[in-house]
Amino acid sequence: MRNKLILILAILFGLAAAFGVFKYLDGLKKSYRSSGNFKQVVVPKQTIGPNTMLTAQMVKVKDIPVEMIQPGTAMDTKDVVGKVTRSDLYPEEPILLSRLHQDKDSTGELALAIPPGSGP
């Protein structure tokens, strides 16, 4: 009987502690959001493989904290639409311009050397 009481009290205190931590983190998140310390970056909507030409339907704009933005991150969809990927891009990960082939950059990629519209 005594062991059951201790177990029930331990579960109740554990739940109370978990609820307290949840409320604290929720309040911290709300106060951080209200500080307005965010900027918009371009992220893929789904996993995109290498040598894929990006379209407007493949990407979206997302707000992230300024401290998390790396140098060379795409800030506008115009920077990435029409570009070809060098490597895999993963959902919700900011797109770095270094992971995209730039115009007239066909370093070893035969698919990039063929001009658009010259196929059958």
C-alpha cells in the first residue's frame, strides 16, 4: 500500500514538473516571437535531389531567427527559382546559394551544358 502511494505521488509530481516546464518554454517562445528578431529566408517544401531545376512551387519563404541565418542564405525566391541544385536540399532547411549552380556554371555537369529548349 505504501509503495503504491509513493508511486502515485511520484507520477503526480512528475506531471506537475512537466507541465511547469511546458508553460515556461511556451512563455519563452512567445516573448522571443514578440521581440521581432526574425527574417525571411527561402526553404524547400520537400526534399529536392541534385541537378534539379528549382521552381516557385518547390520553395517557400519562412521566418527564422536572425541569429540562425548563415552567410549566403537565399532571402528571396527570385534568387533560387530557375537555378539548378548541386546537392540534396531538405525540407525547412534554409537554401544556401553555394548549394546551387550559378548561371553559366557547368562544372562537369553535362545536363547544365545543354541549353534549355534544345531537346527533342
